[in-house]
Amino acid sequence: MKDDLALRATEPPLTCAEPSPRSPVPVAVEPAAPPESRGCLYALSQPPLMLFLTVIGSLLLFGAVYDLFGLHRW
């Protein structure tokens, strides 16, 4: 231990320009989570899509009711 202190005393001080003589300590890095995929339920929760599907569905419903109950006159 005494030799280690004597060795350090003879070394010149480190500056920013000099690379560190010690190897960097490895740090455990957790892998980044993959981006969460968005499925069909996310797409259906969007207001413009829901409005479009409501309009199309109501047109189909009115057309079906019109055909089923014979509301046409010919």
C-alpha cells in the first residue's frame, strides 16, 4: 500500500486533455423497452374515425330499414 501511494505521488496530475490511465468502470445498463404497439382499440378510440363510422353505420341502418319495411312506393 505504501508503494501505491509513492507511485501516485510521482505521477503528473491529470488534465482534461489527457486520457485517464484507468479503465472505465462498466455500468449495468437496462435495455430500453421496445415502443408499445398500438392496436385496433387505439384506432377505434379516435374521434374522427368514430364519427365517420357512425355516419356510415347510420346510412346502412336507414337503408336496411327502408328496404325491410317497404317504405318505398313502387
